[in-house]
Amino acid sequence: MNRGHIVIDDVVKVYDPQGAAVLAVDHCSLEIEPGEICMIVGPSGCGKTTLLNAIAGFHEITSGRIVMDGEVLCSTEKPKSAPGPDRIVVFQNGALFPWKSNLENVIFGPVVQGKLARKDAIDKARAMLADAGLAGVERNYPGEVSSGMRRRVEIVRALMNDPKALLLDEPYRALDSLTKSVMHEALLEIYYKNKVTIFFITHDLEEAIFLGHRVAIMTTRPCKPKKILNVDIAHPRDYGVLTSKRFRELIEETNDAVHEEALKAFQAGEKEG
Amino acid sequence: MEAALRAGEANGAIAALRDATPFRDAAEALLQRIAAIARPARFGAGTRIYGANDAADDIFVLVSGRVEHVFKPEVGAREAHKRMTRGGVFGWAGLLLGQTQRLASVTATEPTEVLRLDTEELVKLLESEPLEGPLVMERFATMIQREFTLPALLAQVRRLSGPLTEEMSSISLTMYRLSLWLKSPRPYLMVIGFALFLGFWYLAVEVWKLPRFREMPGVTSVVKEWLAPEPTYGLSIYTAEYYQHIWMSVWRVTQAFFLATLLGVPVGLLLGWSRKFKQYLFPVFETLRPIPILAWVPLAIVMFIATESAVVYLAFLASFFATALNTMLGVESIDESYIRAADCLGANQWQVFRHVIIPGALPFIFTGLQISIGVSWFSLVAAEMVSGQYGLGYVINTSYMMVRYPTIIIGMATLGIVGYATSAMVRIAGDYLMEWRVRELALTER
């Protein structure tokens, strides 16, 4: 399978070009292989979400281009792409519709696109939920289940559309560390069953190395890759990896780079304030 | 072959169930029904009752003996080992959301007697008990979290379907809510609140005769007049005229409120949804909104020669602004990520509007409708006092001119009661349409 190949080519994003221009993304190039888990690490506010919004089609870019599987999503000439079910975002605070039951949420994509009849969508949704260990939550509203379950339902809702890529924007930020560790394994389990490209933004280095094939450490505003780490720990992974020697070595190798950027962001924040 | 329990055994089974946390406070009738589906079983010392990852299709209640219960490590229970004696309940994994397999292995360490309950059969039985079923499930959840130290993430029980959530008739649902309400301290506090208020009125006017209160009608004279078959001033619950006034006011408010909702909600949705529309309309809107309703009276009388439509128009005007403004705020309050998520999932503009904007704004819309019905009454009475025939505002105004003080109070109290009833109806309609929100709030209140 050869889908979900994303090329970010020399992308620049300047906010507010008329007034005080802020360079958010600076000549950023990055290639994400089909079916790869690519982790983007950087301090909060470094501009990594801007990059995700450009891929998703929520924001315009200033110049450069982003190509997915040969199709130009956006470029200098056509700065904004239309969001669509081939690349679905999983949001930081979760965006399951609280007024729809979990089942109604999961079938939303295929039903509004007219790809599946309601009844077929329900059958598919039930099967996928059960497969993700979520049998029995269909009738509940998102507000009635734990935040960990909500995240999993949201990922299932995305996968219902058979996307080429999932774009995750710090989805586990608000979760406690115990839940987080369960969620990481759950995400990997889902990933092993449905190979999609995963573009995953985080500020947590351990999370990045545990999950990713590659980890791109970004510079803080403007945002561009500072260092790209190949995580040479074989998949499938489980929680044992966290205590392995290689995992610790990789952390040590990259910790300085991350810390340096965090410090820069911190000082920049002080100047602004 | 397991025979049905005989009478003596059934009593034994009920006693054993009562010793188990989830069934402790259950009614006799429910315990009898549960005992009827229970199958007794015995295990010798050292027998493994079930292993981790077996299918979780029945639940065990310990009658006598002792078992050792060991969670598999992935479960993350704070205490993995647990010894259980009479009253212990295990094998409940099938009641949890998303679980179909055993989470633990259980071994009898002494000769042990148990009652086996088929999980699905038990769930079906609990679903047929709209009052007690959910309580039993809740006690299961508490037990699993407290006694078994399971993380909250896992310890979530399934929701019962059936009567309570889907097929239960609205009457029995109302009765159920009523019985819950009567069990809470709220109604009694409410009665005390009213008693204090009326008591103060009585003392201030009739006993202490405080200055300023002296001229007011006392509570006893008002109540006497209100309930008199032949009232001194011509208005009580026995006179047809009383109901004519109520009906007139209710009918006017109803027209005004529905008209205001019919126009206000779409205008509010458009104001919130379309930036251009807002730029045209909002400044006009904000200029008209603060003008008090009484200032509209002359214009209303000029516009509508018939006083009837003038009165309704005034009540409508105030409602309309409240509804439209709150609806607009509702649309603007919707988290951008819901709209983006719908875009990602391939929804078109109209689908976003229908599936995200409208339901997302609904909580604000209903807040607006609550305010709207209130101001509708408020401006109606003002309008009725200025012009109009019949209606509660008219009663109050004419009673004042004819020095019928108790009747003024009757008119005011009736307004209070009818106004409260209409706003309660709006709230009930809102709860009905926003079940998701009622459930969410119920969870956070606990």
C-alpha cells in the first residue's frame, strides 16, 4: 500500500503580513513516508500547529507547497486547500460532537459524504468500535465516558473514512500520565490494524520516541526541523520499550536539542511579556 | 441440568444476594426475580473457577467458602490480589463498557458455594426495572472502583437500555423523576422558604402593623378573598371572570412567544453564522434593543388600530430581542474545532449548519427562550395596564383604581404562578431536546 505520502516543500507562513509580521514557519521541508508515524516535537507555541493547520486546510500558507500522493494540497499560487476526509485531524481537546451519541459520531463521516447508507455505516461502526475495545459505548454520549475512551472513539470516527493520513494535534495533552500510557498502546494497536500515515504533534519527547518511526525536533518560532531522529526500535512496540536501554539512549541523544528550544521559547516569551 | 431453586433454597439465595454490595438495598421483589435466574454451583478447594481472558458471560455471588481473585497485570488495579468470602461478587467484567473477557483469574481456596448469574440475563432483568435497575448498576460501579481498586478509566459500567432511556413512556419517566425529587431535601426546603415569606407578610401586616405595611392587604384577607365562593370584590377562584383574565393573558403570551421564537431563532442563527448579515443587521438591532417596551406603546397603538394586536406586538418585541441575541451568542460560542472536525469529515455547509451549528447553539437558545418567556410576561402586563381589556395586568390596574386591594394581590400572585408554569414548560422542552446535556450535567453534579 502506497498512500499517505506527504511532502512539505519549503513552506513559509507569515502571520499578519501588513502590520507587524510574525514568521511562524520558516522554509520548512519535511517528507513523510506512506504509513509512517512521524512525530513532531517542539515547545508549545513553536509553530507546529500552524504546519498541521496548513496540511489540514484550515489555514493558508504564505509560500512553498504541500503535496500528498502527487496531489498539490496547497502552494504559493493556491494558498489554502479544502479540508477533507483523506486527512483527518484529531484535536487537542477532542471534537466529538457532544450532542450526538458515540455511534452517531462515528457514522457521521460516511453518512454526510453519502458514501455509506446509514444502516451499513452503523454495522461498520459497531465492528470498528468492538475492534478497538469500545463495544458497549455506542449508546452513550461522549460526555458520559472517560476522556481516554473519547479519544479512542474520535480516532475510530476518523478511521471510518479510510483516510490516507491522520493528523493528531497533541491529542493526549489533557490526559493524566497513567491514562496516557494506556492510550499510547491503544493507538499503536489501532495503527497496526489500519496502516495509515500518522502526523503527530507533541511536546513530550518520551511520547514521541515511544510511538514514532521518526521524530522531527522543531526549532521554536520560526518553526523548521532542527534535528530528525530515526527511532531504530522495531515495531510492534509495547510498554517494555520504555525501560529498554536503546530508548534511554535515544532520549539522551535528543534531550539537549529539545531543551535548548524550550529555553529559547521561554526566553522569547519573557521578552514579549 | 440445573433445576430451579426450591422454596428453602430461594430464601437462602435471597439472603446471600442481600449480603452482596450491589444488591444490598434492593427491594425484596427484585431480589426474588434475581434469585429466580440464579444457578447454584459448588467448587472444591483448589479448583480454578475461571481464568483471565475467558469469556465474561456470568457473574458469581459467594454464598460460602473462600476464593482468591487475582487481576491480570494490564488491568492496573492498585491491589491485584483479593480474598473474598460470603457476600463477595466476582466475574462482573461483562458489565463494564467495552469488556467481554475476564479481567482476573479466580480460584477456590476452600470448598465454596456460589450463585451464578448470567450477565446478559441479569442486564435484561435490570433493564426491565426502570427504578431499581440503574441503582443496582451504579452500586456495581462503586463496588468495582472501591473494593476492587480498579482505575476509573476501566470501571465504567454499561448503560442499561430499554425502558428508562428509550421505551419508557413519558408519564412513568415523569413519575420516576417526581419520586426522586420527593426523596431529595429540595421540596421541603421550598416549603420552608414559602412559609417564611408568608409568615413575614402575616406578621408585618397583621401582627406588628409595621409602618408602610399597614395599608397593605393582609395575607389572611387575600387568601379568604381568593378562595371565597362569593368574593367581596368580585374576583376569586369561583368566578368565571378570573379564568377569563388568566386565559386572555396566557393566550397573548403564547402568541407573542411563538412568534418571537419562530422569527428570533432563525435571525439569531443567521446573525451568528454569517458575518455579512451581522454587519448589516446588528447595529440596528443593538439600537432598538435597549428601548424600553413602554416607550413603544404609543407607536404600537398607532400601528395597530386594534388594541389586541398592539398588546401582543409589545410582548412579542421584547421576547424577540432576547431570543435572537441569545441564539446569536450560542452560535458564536461553538468551539471552532467542532466545525473543523465536520469539515474534515466531509460535511458541506448545510450539513455543518444542521449537525453542528443548530445543536451546538441549542443550550444558549433555550437560555434565551427562558428569558424570552419572562420578558414576554413582563411587557404583556405593562401593555395590558396601559391599554386593553381583560388580562391580569388589566385586573391589577383596574383594581387599583377601584381600591380593591386584595384583588391586586390575587392578580399578582396569579401572574407569579402562571409565569412560573410557562417557564417550567420551556425548561422541560429544553431538557427533552438536549438529553446529552442533561446526562452530562447529571454526571458532573455527582
